[in-house]
Amino acid sequence: MLKSLKVIRRCRKILCLLVLSLAAIGQLHLLAQNSTPAKQSRFAAIDVIMEEAVAEGNIPGGVVLIGHDGKVVYRKAYGWRSIEPTREVMTPDTIFDLASLTKCIATTSSVMKLVQEGRIRLNAPVASYLPEFAQNGKGDITVRELLTHFSGLRPDLDLKEPWQGRYMAYNMAMQEKPAFPAGTRFVYSDINFETLGFLVEKVSGMPLNDYAQTNIFAPLGMNETRYLPPSEWSSRIAPTQYDEQGKMLRGIVHDPTARRMDGVAGHAGLFSTADDLAKFAQELLGGDRVLSRLIVEKMSTPQQPATAPTLRGLGWDIDSPFATNRGELLPVGSYGHTGFTGTSLWIDPVTNTYIIILTNAVHPNGHGSVVSLRTRIANAVTASLELTVSEKEKLRLARITGYNESIMAERRVTVRNGEVKTGIDVLEDHGFSELHPNPSHPIRIGLVTNQTALDSHGQRTADALAHTLGLQLAAIFSPEHGVAGALDTTEIGNSKDAATGVPIYSVYGDTDAKRRPSETQLAGLDAIVYDIQDIGARFYTYESTLGYFLEAAAKSGKEVVVLDRPNPIGGFAVQGPIADAGREAFVSYWKTPVRHGMTVGELARMFNGERAIGAKLTVVPMEGWMRGDWYDSTGMVWIDPSPNIRSLTEATLYPGIGMIEGSNISVGRGTGTPFELLGAPWVDPAALAQYLNERAINGVRFIPLHFTPNASIYANQKCGGVNIILTDREALDAPELGLEIASALHHLYPGQYKVTALDGLMRNKASLDALTDGQDPRRIAEDWQDALEVFKPIRARYLLY
């Protein structure tokens, strides 16, 4: 009996192969679209694997496309596009229901696009964008934990009860209760990506399908990729299964939850072709039209908790029980994903290869299987292309992923999230090559610096330069607050550095001449190095000090090397009034908005270019920093950049509160929390707090209080005022906050508040005039936007990240 069964199976297999061969003959014009015969022969093993899968009934048919070194080297269709209700031969341009590939292609790409723009923070609680998500103990779940499937949420929404519509799905996701504490275990969950889809919609203000189409698919020319495919595509769409009413699903999403969500969901719903996915894969391997290379590396390297045995990127799989499409030979360092309908994509940046397998394995009755098929094809591709990983590449992989053979024996990896290398760290890694060390004739360096200039080991930049062969630290220049950053006076004299014996020249004082280096001080130098942590606000004087040194260096023919550091309040937001032309000053070096969203290196490039300074400038960029990063995501230790900026909260408020401190109010200098307090002896705390809270200013609330500063304005006088509570730094427009407070004081205390004094730091006459006339601050802030839109493309020319 057994023998008879084997004979029957063998005959059935031969019959299927014969049918396939006849079908192939009838479709020669379609196969002409595939790879050349010479290249096809290299992949004969793939033909055998796919034909067997069809013959054995594991799949009705499929399309395999392989890319290598920037080219499509294999593209072929097998079997049947449809078996029921009619038979149709599979073609290479067939459109497939991608199922969970939607998570990566549409949703992850959309989320990371918003991360790149600084509009979403990976480590931010999801509830900071979707407040309803905080229900039932989800308040601390982060965007990162959704992307890596470490949120603790269940696999999917409840389908036992009848419900319909995206609104219902939204409410169910928001009300979901975690099954496990966040960050403790890997649970593959569609709810994670359903929530991420809603997050994209909330932050972008666009439906998920429209955002992905506009920002991902259209720029890449993916013209046959979309949710809700039009009826004219129907003949080329591979059907999946019969629905509950007995109708074959064709062009309607197979996933039941996505179907109830009207076909647009973060976890499923996307349709596409192998050719379009090839465009997408090639973009991730080497393009930057949609996502920066840094963003691609971040989402495709391990991002899960450090002790987790499963390797997951952001949205992408690296090495988990679901990673069958990696095969047994492609290295850990590649990444991909699969879809329940029988789709998969795997991308290997090490060998510059991608493998696309599209099938409708669930057609017609849901019994197909592609798990082993994916592994076998990946192994065959590796063998056909003779892909190998050199020892050098293994070392690079170990640096990127934390992967090595001994660790993988335990299925564990150490992940280093959020580590940023500043300019000095990169300079050290490069052996100080940007400074051209010369042991025979050491390069004489002048260093513009203060207490913030430390490398990742806690060593001062001054000491690193002083002890490098071929370099001679010949002079140190200290900005406002002195080289130790502790002085709050204009009387700062020259001195000597105790550790190196190098002279320290102060470039701060009460006249313009004292704020610039002299020709004598620069005469014996070969190059000037600038390493100071900025705060991200136009009137922070370290920026003007940078400009003054660029001017002096251009005049004296010296090279300037800027060691870049993060903008602590992020490099995304551009806010506030732009300084009027012709009003340059120590608190306003150029026509820059109050919050410029640039690093010191980028500012140096812009100053040098836009003011036509012409200095010989080199910027040593950071590694690992992204525009959306706040300081607390860099892994760097906070060092007060000046005596009264003692926390990231104070730095966040500073562009607004600092903008108005030139008027006759205390901003908390002389207290323990400067820039978090604000008031004057003539202010009624309750009245001011009530007025400001009623204005419903995004990102802040106000608590009435009395305080007595021991320094600065109103020293030792009891002041009435408010404590500014930062509730949402992402939503805050700090310069507009400053304007709101100034307007409130002008309205409540017109006889005491000297509103015209704002001009000293705001330096925008139109805004001051409007404020003095009693115009609504929101209207004034709206008027800033036209000038900001003119500034942004100028700024874009000088951005490094």
C-alpha cells in the first residue's frame, strides 16, 4: 500500500511538472521579461526548488527576484497565479497581497521618515503622541518597543465579537491591556503596528496610505504598490482565499483584522509586485531618496533589549524564529521580513544582495506552506552567487550588530543603543588626521574651548591635543563664563592652564575687541580647533564666538577645525523670529531664528558660506547622532554648558525664556532652577498663572509661587511669579512661549513691565511692534512662518545629518 502511494505521488509530481512545462511554453513572451538565459543557468537550483514547491502543492505559484551589486540578476515566475475559480498562469508582474511585509515597507518606513524629521522620538512613550494609549498601564510603552515587538501587547485584536471600521480598531488598540511588562519578552504583535499606523496618522496629519504613498512609494517610483488597489489591477492580482461569504479575495486584503479596518492598517493591507519591492530593497542598500543611511542602519541593526535572545531591528527581523528567509548561510547583519500569505523579502548589506519571494501560498484553501521554501532559496542564492563573508566584514558586523560567534551560541547579543561619538571622539578614532600631525614640525594648535569639551572617556580635548605626537597645543581661548564655565561676569582675564601650562586667553568682555582673538594671539598658530557644547539658541554667545574666530582665521590664513557636538534640544525644530538684517551683535551673529535646529558644525558651515567669510573650514562630524535626538538619547553625560543651564529641561525652555530675559523680569537666575521660574516683585502669582493656563500653551503648564533670587535682577527681593512645568517638549514652541509670557505681562502690568526691552535678544522689530500694540501672540508667531520658510532651504544646504 505504501509503495503504491509513493508511485501515485511520483506520478502526480511528474504530471504537475509536465503541465508547468506546457504552460511555460505557452508563456514564452512573458518569460522573455526574466533574466538572460546565461544568468538563469546560475540559478538552476532555484528553478528546481520552486517547481517542486508547485508540484507538491505547497504553493500554487510564485515570483522570485534576486538583486546583487545594484542589478537584478534573476527574475522569474512559476506555476499558477490562480487555481480557483479559474486557472491563470503566474507572470513576473503579478501583484501580491504582501500581508505582514506591510509592517516594514509601509509602516516602519513611514515611522522612520518621521523619526528622521524629528517628529517622532524612538524612546518617547507612545502616549506622548496618542494620549489615549496610556490606558490600562500602557503609559510607559515606547515607540521603540512597538517597533521591536517588546511592548508586551497581545498578538492581535479580538475578532470574536463583531466590529467594523478603523475607529473601532483605534479604540480597541488604545484600550488594550498588556499581557506582559514592556521590555521583558518578544511577542510578535499586530497590535504594535496597528498602533504605529495610527501614530503616523496623528503625527503627520495624513491617512497612513496617503502618507506612505506620498513619502515612500512615489519618490521611489513604486507605481504598483498601494493599499486598496484599484479595480483595473484586478486581473494581475494573485487571489488568496475565500472569505466568510464564500467569495474569493482578490484585491481585498487577506488579513481579517485589516479587512475590518477597511483595508488600511499598519500591520497588513499593502499590495505590490516583485519589481517594486526590488526598487525598495535597492534604496535600502544604497540610496538616500527616502531615508538617510544613518536611519537605515539604525532600523536594520539590533534594537531590542540587550538581554533578549531574539535579534530585532526597528520593524525588521534580524535573527528570530520568524527569520526563515535568511537561510542558513547569509550573515547576521542582514535583515528582512515575511508575510502570512507567502511573501518575503531579505536584504543583505554585507554582500549587497536582496531576495524577494512572492507567493500566494494561502490560495485557495489556506493549506500551503513556504517556511522551508524560503530557507532553501536563500541557501541556493548564497551558493549560486558564491557569497562569502570575509573576516574583515565579520569584524564590521560585530561592531554594527554586537554579533560574534560565541555570543550567538547563546542566542544573545549586547546592544548599544543611543551612543553618539562627538567630533573629538571621531578625531581620536582618525588618529587626528584632520589636523595633519607632523612629528618633525608639530602643528601649533589654538583651542577654543570650555568645560564641555570632553571625549567619551572623560578626557579633556585640551589634554588629548596636548599629548598627541605631531601636535602642539599652543594656546587656549575661553568664551563667556570662562574655560571652566563657572564665571558669570564680564571681568574674565587671561590665565594659564594648570594641567598643560598652556596660556589661556579670554575672548569675552564688555567690548567687541575683548570678544575677538587678537592678531598677536593668532600669529604663532597653524590651526584653530573649536570644541564647545552649544545650546541651540541664537543668542547663546558661543555661536558668535565661533563666527568671530572664523573671521579672524580667514584674515590670518589659519585653518579652523570644528569638532561637532549635538544640539541638545534636537536638530529638527526651526522656531521663532529671525533676527533683522543689519542688526548683527554678540547675541545675534547672523539672520538666524531663535531656535535654529543646527549643530555648531552646521552653524560654522552656514556662517562661513552665507556671510562670505571664506575661512578654510573643516568640520569633524559626529557619528550616531540623528536630527531628532535630544541630549538624553545620546548616551552622553550632561555637563552644564553655562552656570544657569543645569538640565535639559532648562535648555528646552531657554529659547523662549531666554529670549525675554532682557526685560525687567527675573527668569530664576540666583535660584536652584533658572529658566524654570519667572516673575517680579510686582507680579501676582495666581493672576499670572491663571492667565497663562487659560491660554492653553502647548507643552507647558504654570504653577503660581513666590521666590527670592540671590543674584541678578531683583536679588534678595521676594518675587511673585510662576513655575513653568514642561509637560510635552515635542509640542512646545519655546519662542512662542516667551512671546506668550511677555504678552501676558504687558497685558496684566502695562505700567510696570518694560516690553520694549525685549528687543535686545529678540531682535525683530515687527514682532516687538505687534506685541506692543497688543496683537495676539499666536498671530505674531504665525507671521514668523513666512521668514522661516525662506530660511529653511538656506539651512538645508549646510546640514550634515
